[in-house]
Amino acid sequence: MTIDSHIHFFPPAIAANPVVWAEARGEQHWAAVVAKDFPHGLQSWPTETELLAALDGAEIDTAILLGWYWEQQETCEEQLAWYLDIKQRHPERFLVFAPIQPRAGAAVLDYAKRALDAGVSGFGEMLPAAQDFDINEDPVWHQLCELCAERGVPINLHVTEAAGHDYTGRVETPLMDYVRLAQRHPETTFILAHWGGGLPFYELNPKVRRALRNVFYDTAASPLLYDSRIWHMVTEVIGPERILFGSDYPLRVYPKRQETASIVPLLEESRASGLSATSVEKILGGNARSLFGL
């Protein structure tokens, strides 16, 4: 069973003019990061039919639709409605993570509970700095973490690599914030996207490794950030059990050789990484299957 733990989707009405859509909703960061180079940037804009065809072509059994780190709670609710609609049509194909904006106040906890009752499998992708809430102090955020622990669902967080290339909309994410977060909420499962911005390598420190025992890392956008040695090196440091395959589809993660997004090349890279067949099986599906009870 192959599971893609990190994809996004935007309906055709948005793809027709994403910048205008974002500006009308006050989503300036998304416009700067995702839509700025429309239609010729790294972001592809597949229809639902094309999304399903991409999953079929990569032999992905189940994909997790991640929300975006929206600045407005109203946009979170709008995206969740799209996702639940898709899941209703293809219940065996998709799991849904709900986007959420803690800065909107205590009312978002009721939204979170409704989302869980509707069948979401987690929350995120979140980026506190872009969403303008304090990952260390925001009370609603910490109540959300506690709710996720109670309900047994994870939170996916974007992590920017600490030393990397500059790009429009880049937001720094201090790695110690995530270490402190994991320590403060040891019963909550966190998924740190994009190889955790390099945080797995700090698990060579035994104290850090103990602090991060409730943390998974996904591989989203890997070729845009790291060369292919990342698979073997992270696995050597932390083992294969806390790594989740994520493509970041429909991002073109090999822009020099992709005109449109495809999940297949990243799967091929993982299988050519030199890892054992057992490790590859865990990363490409086994870990997610256990985490989500599939």
C-alpha cells in the first residue's frame, strides 16, 4: 500500500485566477508563495480528474489532502468544504487534514471539533509565523494540540530549512520552537513537513531525540531542498519508522525536467536511495498505514 501523506488541491474556480481569488480573501502570503508566477511557476493546477489520474499513474492507494496555512479562518472553512466534498466522492482514496487559524480565537476550537466529527484525520499544514500566531504562547493553539492528543490525530507543520535558498514568501521557522512544542505536548503527534527543515539531524543528540519521539517527518518537496542522499542519511540517523512519503503534488519538484507535476519521479528517487526494501516499504506506506489506522 503506497500512501502520499502530503498533497494539496485547489478547485478550477481558483486555478482560473488564483491571485485575484487570494487578494479578495486577504491571503497575501499564499498569493506570494503559490500564485505569484501563475500560470508558469512551480505550482501546477490540476483538475480533480487530473489529480486522480496522477495518483493512478503513481499507483498511490491513498493520499492525504493537506490544508494550507491560511491567514483567514474563513478561507480554512472554505477549503475544508472542498476537501470533504472530494472525500465524499472518493472515500477510499483520500484522507483530509483540516486547515485552521488559531489566531481567530476560541471559536475555532468548535470548528476543530466539527471537523473531527466530520471525519478529518488531522490538522494542517500549518505555519505559525505566516499565520501570525505564537507557537510558544498562543492559548488556542495549545488547546488545539491538547484536543488532537485526546482524539488521536496528528498536526502537520511546515518547517523551513534553516540554511537554504531565499524565495518570495520565505518564512523562517526556528527549529527550537518545534523541539519545545514536542516537549510541551508529548501526547500529541506532530508531522514536520519537508524533512523537518533538517531537524532530524539534530536527533544525533540523545536529548533532542527523546524530545522528538512524538514527531514524524514527511518528504514533501524534497528535490527542491536536498539532493537524493537525504533519504539514506535521515534514515541512518533516526531509522525509517518516523518518515512519511509526501510528494507536495501538484508542485513541480523537478522543475528542470517537469512541465507538469508528477509524483512518479520522487517515488523512483526513494526506491533508488539505497535503502533496504523493508525501509522503503515503511516510508512509502507502512508508517502512514499504522499512524492513520488504515
